[in-house]
Amino acid sequence: MCNNNHITIGIEGYVGSGKTTICRMLLSQIPQSVFLNGGNLYRSIVAVFLKQGISLETLKSQLQHTDIKDVMDQLKIELKIEEGETQFYYQGQKLSEEMLQSKDSSIAVSTIGGVADNQQLYQFGYQLIQQIQQHYHVIVSGRDLMRIDPELDYHIFITASIEERAKRKRQQYQNSMSLEEIKAHIQKRDDLQRKAGFYDLFDRTIVVDVTNCTSAEESTNLVLQHITIPKGN
């Protein structure tokens, strides 16, 4: 834990459980905070390759055991903090949320995350968290957060039933897929994440089930019940 009176809140969870929405709502409710979207850091790398027309199988073969931070540097993907949230740029253009959150990108990230070498990327993530925490509370989402930063003040894992997660994803995909197709898509990603060890729980992990929450505000309030903001912030 950091002794400068700023805390770090790590948010992980199942696919489609609302992690990003919860993080953005925490950002609006916790003064002097920054949202580090670690998931989008990885997605930005994969999205650029997909944009270049590289297939998932080729990508999987090329990136197996490859240091993913080296790939990020070679692609010259830039990270900027805008309005309290990390944004990612490629060739001077901000990568859109639609590109980063697409179905193809999601499957690719779940696949590549389990085969690439993440060691330097994890070191980069840890250093970034430490730098931001000097001046702000850090809300960070992503995978494997306790291995990236074992000093997290809070490690919160968001869960929800697969039925509820499929409903939320269908809204995100603007009803372009059936519920059964989305459930199969989620199950595939769940299996990949579990196989890679990204759903591991730790002694300090706080599990928050948002299945029965009727709004993002309610889900966020459940999370906030477990967090104490230091006085003076």
C-alpha cells in the first residue's frame, strides 16, 4: 500500500459483468481519481493488428511467448490521460471504443492474453500505477491485477450470472446477436480467461455479485460499500 494517502482500487471480473461501467462511475464519485483502463491497453495492441488484416490464428502464432510490451513499443501505441481516463492512440488517431470492444477484438484479447509473454507489460502497468498514485487515487481495471500490483489497496472481483451478462452484452452489441450466440461467445471467453489464470481469487479479493442489480448505479454502490476513501481526499 502507498503511504501518500491515495489508494488503488483494482476491478476485475467476469466477461460482461459491467467492470468498465462501474469503474467510470467510481471515477465520478471518488474525488481526485484516475481510471486506468488496463483492458483497453491490451485491446489496443490486438485491435491494431486486426485493423491490419492479420487473422487471429496468425496473431496467436506470431505473439506466442512474444513480449507484448515490446510489441506495443514497436507499434508506437501511445497512452494519454484525458478527462481522468486513459485513452490509446495509434498513428496520432485515438482508437475508438467500438474498435476496442468489438466481438472479434474481445475473443482475440482473451486468446492472446494466455499465450503472450506479459512480464514487461506487467512491469509497465505497475510503474504506471505507482506514478499516477503519487497524485491521484487509481481505479484500475484489467486482468491479473494482483500479480501486476500485489500492493493493491482493494482487489474487487465482479460476478454475475451468464444470463444477466448475456443481456448486457446484447445491449452493447445493439441486438445484432441472439442471446444464445452471445452466451456461447461469453462462455468461450470465460474458458480462455480461466485457462490463463485470469479468474483467480486471492485472500484479499472481495467478490461482489451484481446479478440482481437493476442499474449501474446500484452495482457501483455495492462496490463502494467495501471501499474507504482516506480523509482529506
